[in-house]
Amino acid sequence: MYQFGRFVLIRAALAIFTLIVVSFIVFSLMELVPGDCAERYLAFKNTQGSPISIADIDAERVRLGLDRPYLVRWGNWIINAFQGEFGDSCILRVNIAQLLGQKFWLSLGITLSALLLAYAIAIPVGIISATSNNPYLNNSLRLVSYLGLALPNFLLALMIMLFSTVVFGDTLTGLFSREFRDAAWSYERVLDFLSRAWLPVVILGWSATAFAIQTVRALMSDEIGKLYVTAAAARGVSGGRLLLRYPAKHALTPIINSLGFDLNRIFNELPIVALILTLTEAGSLLIEALARSNDQQLAGAIIFMLTASIVGLNFLTDIALAISDPRIRRSIIG
């Protein structure tokens, strides 16, 4: 038990260290963007007809703490980031934590749902594809998988929107209907959200499912031919019990270990899908901050929160693997 606790503490320390390193990279990139928050905000005010001077910029830098040394500012930023506080948006001049609010959690929920959908389909389909001798079934599953890899998510989103508009007269864009967009959370608003959130979940899960099917199929095909499976079959273990107890159990270990990578890949596709479906969540805010308003404070906060989610998921999968896989458990506790 002591060794396992030590393993958990080491993994937790590595996760925290990873977040600190990522925070330094993100903060450094924010600093490398030409012009600081004071210059950009006052330049924006200038476009609104408010004259500015060098003294105004210097005073704004002092107010924002931009006159302090680089490492001091990074230290304050990372300490506040671990507490969920990222300061104010450079351009919008509102608190980032309040601006993101539920939007980041909606984005994370959509990506996690897409990931869950992908593996709920890919694991049984991949196992069937690897073990079935039916050429028609194998070729059909392979065709579906290739389509998922070849058809981009944004194109699938456009196709579904066009079909929905022609058939139902509704583009299904947005996460809420007009009457629930700014309403408080209620049972009716949750139902309205679920009636629309399934579309980005399915679209984001489309390519993730195809990729996961290929991975599960390859891992299962490799495990089935190993000697321990042949030995188990010789002992009389057969059918689904043989597959689930031996090759599937070992083949799915790398799948669990790659959940963080897959979550990152799905979130990377979210901003483009968000633009097409006009979703009001963190993905669309990230595009706005990076490509339009050049708001590095907001972009840095979203990237850090995403990284924290991925690192947290990887930490949980490490612990889950250590508990479920005897090989890893023995390497820890001896």
C-alpha cells in the first residue's frame, strides 16, 4: 500500500510539474506577441475616439503590473491560474473567469461526450472486426472507418446543416434555442441543450470513432495471435469469455493510456466545428482571441485550462491502469 501511495504521489508531482512547464510556455508565448495589454487596450480606445499618450500607456502598464520583472509576473500568473483566476481580458476588459464561466465546462463536456461516444462504438466494433472471419462484415466496417478518417469534421457539419435545413427547416446551430440562450438553468433549458448538443458530439466523435476502431482492431489482431491466448483456448476457455478475459483486456490498456491524447485531438477540432455551428463556448472564444482580437490573456487562459484537463485525465488513467493491470501493479508494489 505504501508503494502504491508513493506511485500516486509521484504521478501527482509529475502532473503539477507538467502544468508549471506548460504555464511557462504559454505565458512566454503571450509575452512574445507584439504589444502588451496596455498598448492594445489603449489603441482600441483610440479607435473609439479617445486620444491616448505615452504617459497613458505607462500608467496603464503600472496599473496592470506590466512594469514588474518577467519572472515575477509569471509567478503571479501561475499562482492565480491554479486558483482559477486569470485576470482580465485585454480587449473585452472583463474578468476571464466570469467570461469563460460555464462556456469552458460546456466545451469540456462536449469533448468528453464525443470521446465516450467514440470508444463506446469503437471498442466492440474493433473487437468484432478483429475476430470476425466474415469478409462482408470486415469490409463494411473498414469502409466506415476509412470514411471517418477521410471525411473532415467541418465538412460533415456542413452536410448535416444543409440536410437539416432542407428537410426540417432548422440549421440546428447553437447550443441553445433563442428563448433559452440567456435564460437561467432549468429543467427545460437542460432539455433544450441536450436537443442540440448531440450534433457537435456526433460530429466530433465521427473521426475519433474511426481512428479508435483502427487502433482497437490492430491491437486486438496483435494480441489474438499470442501464445497465452492459444494456451487459454487449449485449457477450454472459448468464445466471448476468452476474448474479454485475455486479448481484449491487454489490448485495451494502451487505449486507456491514450485518452488524454484523444481528448486533446478532439478539442483541437472543436473551434472549427464551433465556427460552423455558431457554438458559444470556449472553442469559439479561442478562435476569437487568437485570430481576431489578439487577446493573449484570454487565449492563454483557455489553453491552460485545456492542458490542465488533459493532464488531470492522464493522471486518472495512470491510476486506473495501475489498479486494473496486474503487470503495472506488480511493477509498483513488487
